[in-house]
Amino acid sequence: MLNDFAKLIIDSSATVKDAMRKLDETSLKILFVVENGNVLLGSLSDGDIRRWILRDGQLSATVGEVCFKETFFATVPYNIEDVKDEIYRRKILYVPVVSKTKEIKEFLIWDKLFANMKRNVNDKLDADVVIMAGGKGTRLEPFTKVLPKPLIPVNDKTILEHIIDKFLDFNVCSFYMSINHKAVIIKAYFEELNPPYTITYITENKPLGTIGAVRQLAGKIEKELILTNCDILIDADYHDILASHRQLGNHVTMVASLKQYKIPYGVCEIQNGELVRMKEKPEYDFLVNTGMYVINKEMLELIPEDTYFDATQFLDKVKESGFKVGIYPISEESWTDIGEWAEYRKAVSKIQL
């Protein structure tokens, strides 16, 4: 029976990077860490990994070091009603059942215990959403000579609709959208589409950079805004991104993706003209900006009016003004970039409708 749950189990000697890869492959939010074959050590969620990264933890660390040791489990023999009450209270998807020596025997699953009950329903995301759709999309020419970048199709929907669909999952029903290049075409498309959500347009009469247009919302919104570029898809829990932003006391939070680069050659380290060592095909891990941010409404005052202003300038100004810019890390597979042809082709293959 445990063979059916192999995707839930990871050995304590595996690395954090291994765990991230397994979470991406299985689309699960949690793994159970075992030692000595099948003895439960703890659990490892995507949130545990995120907190580890934010503490400057290494991806080469073992999951045995990083996992949560106080995870909930049931011990044979157990009272099923008592366990069900606890699972319901905690809204847990999987619960390991262990022997007295903590060897995993089976898993209790929410979907089977509560077959006619949804585990949870997403509340409305408590933030305004802004989609930056005013750019020319030069990296996607020649298509963008004819179509605005936000309307380029990925399978049978436009890029914009894919982005909006992600937010619809969190019951967002109204959006702000900055427009400039081929703005008339974008407006006409959504007028014809007649979608079940509303769009308030922020019109740029001239190019205002990657964030300049948002200045028009200063003093007009009452809560944080989630800003996203129009050529990215983020597969993450937007509630958790917003909650993390608030809990950490950030004024701006950048959603950043882990990105791995492998050099296919031996890399020389030299000193005073002499070889110190050579690293054979080294791998490097970076956190890179995805183009999604959570921004406190007060920060919009730092954006100059009617001026070309990029996100990098904005982040510098936020920090120079003494405010806090935080990071919300996600895995590489959770970020889809559609802004250039090589990535666009990957996105077409990745997004299955």
C-alpha cells in the first residue's frame, strides 16, 4: 500500500533541492521525511523550504536538517473519529499512520475521510491587482508589430487571460491594467470578450517604464496591491504571498524564482596568474526577479508623476527611503516567463488547457 504513496515520502539524506524538484513533479505541497528506511522523522512543506531559503539556508542541506519535527501523525491503534476531528480542525490533506516505533504504515487522506466536503475554499484575495500591459514587447517581434504583447495567444487563450485566470482562482473579480502600446486593440478585445470581471484601465499617454503608470493609483486604493508584468505566470498561493508580506512587515515584497545554471565546462579559479583549482561543470543557484510584487499603498508616493520609471529604480528608492523590501521565493517550475521566444515556446508546451 505504501508504494501508492511513494510520491509523499523522501529520505532524510535527500537535499532541499531534491525536495523542491519532487514537490514540483508531484504538485504536492508537502513531503514526509523518513530515516532508516521508513521511520517518520518529520514533514517538509513548500513553506518550510521558503523559510529556510530566507534564513540563507543552503539548497544542498539535507531535508533531515530542515524538516518540521513536530508534524501531526496517528499511532496504531487509533480512534478514527478523534483523528478525523483533528484533521478537520487543522485542514490537513495527508496524515501518516505509524507504528509504536514510528514506522509509516499508511496515510489517511482528507478526500477519502471527507468525501463530500471540500477541504477549503479560497477567500477573496484582500489586495488590489494591477497588470502592467503597456510595453511594446520588442523581444516577441515580429508578432508584436501586429498584436500587443498581452494578446499573444498561448494555446487558445491570450497571455492576459492566463494571468487573470490565476487570480480568478482567488476570487478576484476586478483588475487595474496599465496600457499604452496598441491600447485600442487591448480595449477592443476585452470589450468583445465581455468577461465576468471588470478592468479599470490606467492609460499611459507616453511610455512610463515598468512601474511609472502605477503612480496614478496613489491615494485611490485602500489596501496593498499585487503588481504583475503581463508576460509571466506565477503558480503559487497568492494568499500566502500576501500573508508573508504582512507578517514580515515588508513595504514591498518581490516574488523571486530560484534559477539554476550549470556551466558545461571546467571552471578555473586563479590567483596571481596561477591555477588554484578547477571546478568541473559547477552548478550555481540564484534568486531572480519574476516581475510580481506586493506593494503597500503608501509606497506609490515614491513614484514620480508622469515620468519614465522602472521597477529597479522604484526598489532602490524604497530602500533609500528607509523602507523594507522583502523576498518571497518560489521554485523555478512555479514561474513561467513568456517574454521572449525561447521561453514562449516552453510556455506553450507547459500550459495544458
